[in-house]
Amino acid sequence: MRNEILLCNKIRKGDIKAFEQMFRFYYTPLRMYAASLTGEMEVAEEIVQELFYVFWKEREQITVLHSLKNYLYGAVRNRSFQYLEHQDVRHRYQEAILSKETVDDPTPHDELEYNELLKLIDHAISRLPERRQRIFKMHRFEGMKYAEIAETLSLSVKTVEAEMTKALQTLRKEIEVYTFRA
């Protein structure tokens, strides 16, 4: 436990070697844990990679009180449950839309709102910086994995992850504006 606190202090001060040591030691077990919770290895990889990205990015603000291991496993558990909750909401929404479509056709107002939202999303995507836009489209529209995008564009996987995170934050803000208007 004392070693963990020393490791965290080194990471907080920007010691990349200490961070790499933590990453190598915890990445695989955390990925397996996330996969056991989500049932999807690819999702588990994204959850754990995002955790380490945020850990490094916010290292100066992160406080590990008792155990680094407990902190990391707790964070993976929370992120996995958030993912599952999001998937559940998404699934219920899709079912609601499908059941509504089978009962009655969309009204002109529904179609108008849908088209307006699509335009808003397309506009938000077009305003992203070129590299971020390209990465977003490759992942969301072409179904490429982060590693494939990184290889194609000669970038690190971490860079791809960071760009996707920023793109999604931008799109969320745009959609929030829309939902408050509607």
C-alpha cells in the first residue's frame, strides 16, 4: 500500500515511467474485470483505456486515499455500470420507437424534428477540427476500431481516444442545446 501511494505521488508529479508501470500492471486485469461486467471485450478495452487516459490527464487532481487497486477497480466498475445503463436506456428507446412506428406512422412534426436534429448533428460534425472529424467519422460511420484508426492515420491509440472524447463532448453540448430548445 505504501508503494501504491509513492507510485501515485510520482504519477501526480508527471512521472511517465511510474504511470507506465501502473498501466502495465493493472491494464489486463482491469480489462478482464470490465469484460466480465459488460460482456464485451471491445467495450472493456475502451472503458479501461479511457480510465487511464483520464487518470493521466487529471493526475494532479486525483486523490487515492487508501488503495490504488481499489480506486481503479471501483472506477472500472462505475464506468461499466454506466455503459450498461446507457445501453439499457438506448435499447428501451429503440423499442419505444419501433413500437410507435408499428402502431402509427411518424407525424410530419416528428419527421421535421428528426430532420432538424440530423442537420444539427451534421453541422456540429462539420465544425470539428479536420483530424477530429475524420477520426469521428471513421469510428462512428465506418465502424473502425481505435487501433485501426491509429494505424491508418499514423497516430497513437491514445490520440485517437482523446480526439473521440473531445468530439463526443462537443456533440453532447450541441444536442443539449437542441433538447432545451425543443
